[in-house]
Amino acid sequence: MAKPRIIIADTDINYIIPLQAKFAEEFPDETELEIITDQSYFEQLFASPQKADILIVSDRLYSGALRRHDIGYIFVMAEQYEEGTTEELSINRLFKYTSLREIFNEIVGKSSDVLNTKIHTKKACQTVLVCSACGGAGKTTVAMGLAGCLTRNYKKVLYINAERLQTFQYRLENKGPVSAPDVYMRLADPQASVYQEIRHVIRREEFSYLPPFKAPLMSLGLHYSVYRKIAASAKKTNEYDFIIIDADPVFDEEKAALIGEADKVVIVTKQTKTSVLATDAMASNINGIGSDKYLFVCNDFRKDAENYLTSSETAVRFQVNEYVGHFPEGEDITADRLAHDSGIQKTAFLIM
């Protein structure tokens, strides 16, 4: 029996990669998957009659002429949410940035007769390290936004703020620190099962998180490696889909160890000269910086401000994968608000 032919067409390669990966993960060797990112090639292909079981196409590439081809199901990915759209009822319209899981499940549900296969087993937990080369780049903004966004995409997430002096709690409803003395005793000499030993203090709001410590690490007599050991212990349980480690900007042996053990590393920069140069210096000291393990995010991006990422004065070694816009001063930037930001949503898709 011939394998179902699935065509995914979108000029936004940053969006198409995670959707491609999802199909490859859930239907390995069971479909003929074609990916098209070039508009000219797409138009040339459909200039002649085509037969496909499923076509997933961006609204920028879609036209009514596609319905003349022998295509079982057409899914149009819309950039803007259009509630109550009734034209072309034979076309399945989906909001592009709703949720990767929701989009995938709707495609599979509506075309189950041609896919004729079951969803496979859960993927192993992945560790995502979010860091920056200098303070003030907004790594905690991005890290908490990613944790919230991944949770909204039906992923189970543990957020660990790995700073020597923690201040992330102001964005949470429950700002209280870990108070139980026995927890600090266990953290002073963490074993391989340290997560299970302190699991009872894990809290949940938008996502699960390790509450802040009652004092800086130095005052508590704790070594920075405690965060890495908690994350490694939690990963072994496979209780979570993703563990987000929000690390401070210090670049030392412990940071190098975190980078080495992470499945994905998100490096946050700003467009300012100081931040760009610091990020470039950090990139020059990391092996394999050009691999898909590393994502670079420009936070607090402003179109009307000078951008040293594109300046001829600063020829950088890295390429920005996504931009997160500026949040107005005084705005209540909660984790839920961050999860709705389009730049953070797109970064989450890249991680997935």
C-alpha cells in the first residue's frame, strides 16, 4: 500500500521545521513527507496536476486554484485568527500560532482515514538552557515566557531559576521562598535523586517551578552546581516534557557544564552595542555554535532604535533566530502575558 503523500508549504522555515519534526516523530517511515519553503518552486510544482493526500499550506501561498488538484485534505495556516470564516467550506483553516499540538491533532483527526496509524510514544524530557552574555538582556522574560508558552502547547514544564541571587518571583502570584530547613540540608549535599527528595516544594501556577531560595547561594552555603544536579535528577524521572533552566550571565565552568548537558540552548541578546558584542564574545567561546542546538533571540527589539545586530561596525558570529518585541514600561508582565507574545511563541515552536 502506497504511503500517504503529505506536502507542507510555508516560506517561514522557522515555523515549518517544528511541524515537519512533529510529523517525522509521530509517523516515522509511514508517510511521504515533502517540505517546500520556496514560493517559486511551489508555484512551478502546482502549475501541473498534482495528487496528494494532505496539503498544509500557509495563507500566503494558498489560492483557490489548488482545489483543482487531486488533494484529499487542504489545511490553510492563517497568520491572523479569523473567527467565523465561512467561505470555502471544503478548506480547513487553522490559526498558525494556536498550538503545535492542537494544530497537529486537528490535522491528524480530520485526515485519519488516509493516515491510518496511531500516535507513538512520548518523547523523552528535554533540557532547555536560557542564558545571556550580560545582565539586563531579558533572559528571565524569555525563559518564563517559553515555560508558559510550552505549557499552553500541552507540554509539562519545570522552570528552574538558576541565579545566585534570585529575583524572578515578582512575576509570580506566590512569591514566598522555600522555608523548610530540611530542603536546604538535602541541597547542601545533593544526591542523584535530589529532585525526588525536594519534589514536595515544587509549585505550579502557569507552569511547575522550583520556588526561590530564602537567601543567595553564598549565604546558604550552596554551590552553583546544585541547579544542574536538580535538573539532571528531574530529567531522569521523565515527569516533564521540558525543563527550562534560567541561568545567570556568569560564564564559568558550571555554565559550560550546563551548556554541554542541555538539549537546547537559547542565548538572549539585545540590539544594543554592549549586548551584541558580549553575545558575540560568548559565541566565540562555545564549540558548535552553528548547530541547531543553539537558538539566538533578540529581546526588547525596537524597529525605530539603532540595531547593532545588523550594523557593519559589528560583524557577529551568530544569527538571530527570533525577535521578541518591547514591552511598555509599567506594564504588568506576567508569565501568562509573556506566553501570548508572538516572538516567544515562535521561539517555543523552534524548541518543539
